Amino acid sequence: MSKQRLKKLTSEVRQSIPEKIDDKEKVHALLDDLESEDPAKLKKALNVLPEFITRFEIEHPKFSQSLNEIMVVLSNMGI
């Protein structure tokens, strides 16, 4: 269930990336890493995710909230 929820969330976040956002390519790379089965890529994404949440918090609060929801799902999965 949690993997399905994660996949759904990353897909929703990918669709909701704000038009005027810095580092759009890095956001896509982050989402790719989150969807990856490769533990090294997932670990890298987990290290970067909090930074992205903080970075977009003021200018794009809904987007930041979506990223935070991914973090919660990962936490609930024990990752």
C-alpha cells in the first residue's frame, strides 16, 4: 500500500511542479530517485528532500507541502 501511495504522490507532485520554479531539472531528478528501487538513489533523495521542502516553503507552499507528504509516507514505510 505505501509503495503505491508513494508512486501516486510522486506522480502528483511531478504534475504540480510550479511553472516558475528554480531547479526544475533537480526536482525531476529527485522524484526519479524517490521512485527508484536503487537504495543508493533513494538514500540520496532522502538527504535532499528536506532541503527542497525548506527551499520552496515560502514561494510555493502547496508544492512544499506535497513534498513533505512524500517525506511522511517514506517515514511511515520505515525509510
